[in-house]
Amino acid sequence: MGATEFGQQFVNAMSLGSIYALVAIGLAIVFSILRLINFAHGEVLMLGAFFTYYWNRTGLPFAIVAILGVACTVLAGVAMERIAYRPMRNAPEVSLLLTSLGVSIAVRNFATMQFGEQPQKFPTPSRFEHRVHLGEINVSVTNLVTIGSALILLTLLTWFVTRTQLGIAMRATAENPVAARLMGININVVIVMAFVIGSALAGVAGILWGARVGRIEPLMGFVPVLKAFVATVIGGFGSIPGAVLGAFILGFGEIFLVALLPDRMTGYRDAFVFGALIVILLVRPQGLLGSTEPEKI
């Protein structure tokens, strides 16, 4: 592999890893506070893409359309928490898990009835399809927007959880919910904020995924959330830095496996990825940045 091809694949891996990271962070935040593996997170991503698709019909600029789509996604995520998860908050963890599966199936079926089973062409702005030259590397604007958006959002999230009162409250709740409640922290507000952040990031990921693939469908959230789940396991479930690290490891692994494997072997890409996951868990069951202590945000 030459330097030019390596640079090209590096940008592709960064773009794919960025989308996985945005989805994985939402899973990690919710799990760190509620100990809930939110399998409906993929449907939140899907809703973000479809809300943007329908808002685009208003003729507004795409930037405003994307903001409105993310805002609707946040409302959908908060509604899920209020209607489905809050009544089950003190139930056993397996009940929460089954509830998340039920929400996932319900939202997916609702979306299929409302939007239809046929894929829809995502309204990617024409300028996103342009390509720019970075030295000898030919990069699509979509990849650059994806990487830039992810870096900006990750920076803002880092600032939020380390510098703001609500962010510190979220970390305290993830560390010890009982002690946080005794210190006067409103757990309901913290949990709602976790869903707001996770849903917003999933909505952005849905838009970026739609722009990357070029089409959207009710089942589009399954693959990204599955890969994000793998990324959080690799990095350490409940850890935001671990989720980001696992997402980029997964993104780089997928892209460079396709580039390095013979053509007849590229269909086995996921098998290699999940095989690597098994090896990592055998060596370090708690994940790369995880610990044997309770998960921390």
C-alpha cells in the first residue's frame, strides 16, 4: 500500500470511526447512569435521518433542516425515556433490557408503517459530493464534514462533562447514584440530559450516515448501533473515552481490512472484526479502558 492510498484509507477510517463514536457515546452515557443497554438507540439514529429527510421538503437551507431534524430526534429520545424507561427504572436490569428491545421493535415497525419499506434517497447537499485535494489525497467533502462534526461535538461534550455543573452531576450519578441523590442531585434531570445528549449525537450520526450511504430506510439503524455496541465493549462499557477509542479502532479495522484483504475475502470483514473482539475480551474482559470497578462516565 502506497502513501497516497494509505492517506486515502486513513481519511475513510476516520470518517467511519467518527460515526461509530457518535453512536457509541450515547450508548455509554445511558449505560453508565441507568445500567441500560439501549438497543433502541439505533432507531433514534434512524429517526434523525428521516426527520431531516422530511424537514428538507420545506425548502429550508440544509443546515437549518439538519438542526430541526436533530431537535426532533432529541424530543423522540426524551419521549422514549419518559414513556418506556422511567416507569421501569427500579425494575431488574433484565426487565430494562427487554424493554429496550420492545421499544426498538415498536419504533422500527412504526417507522416502516409511516415511511414505507422502500429505501429513500437522502437529500445530501450537492456540495457534499464534491471532492477536494489534500496533497495527493482525493477526499470527499462528506468525509471532511463527518470528521469535523465529530471532533467538534466530542470537544463540546468533553467540556460539558468536565466543566459544567450538570456534567459533573452526571459523572457523580454514574459513580454512585445513591450518594448523588443524597447530595441533592436531581436524578431525573440527569437521566433526561443523558438521553438528550445521546439522542442528539445519534441524530447527527443518522444524518452523516445518510449522507455517507446516500439512502435511508427504517432498518438503517441496526448496523451502526451493532458496531457501536461492539466499540463500547472493546473500549469498556460505560466509559466515554473507551467508547471513542473502541469506535475508531473498529473504523480503522474495517477500512484497512477491506484495503489489505484479497477481494474474495472482503465479504468476511465482519468476521475478522468480531474475531478481534473475542480476542480482546479474552485478554481484557473489561475492555481496553474499562476497570473491574463500577462503570464511570
